[in-house]
Amino acid sequence: MKSTLREYLKKHKLTLRAFSIISDIDQSQLSRYLNGFSKPTIESAYKIYRASNRFVKMEEWVDDTIKSKRYR
């Protein structure tokens, strides 16, 4: 589901620890986002978006059911 962040980390040879420093998000929290145990707040999604040089879009963190209701 959150493969884009995984792709970004792999492409740029970044560890989750390194990205946590860049994004100013705790490493354990990023791990929970990647593994689907929690969803980022709007603020955290924006930090990921900015830290990934706009590679990881904020929309990727929005649940599909929410998207379908929002864009009807």
C-alpha cells in the first residue's frame, strides 16, 4: 500500500532512520506508517511529501473509502 515511500527509500539508499531525521518524524512512527499499523496525520503526510522531494504524494495515505466518498 505505501510502496512509494519504500521505493523512495530504496531508490535513494536511505534507511528509515536517515529518513526520520530528514522528515522530522520519529523512526518508530514511520515504521508504523509503512507497515499499515497507523496512518499519518496531515502534518506528517506533508512532512513525508516534503522530505521525499514531492515523490511520495499525500493522497497515498488517504484511505480508498474516504477517497471514493470525497470524489463522488
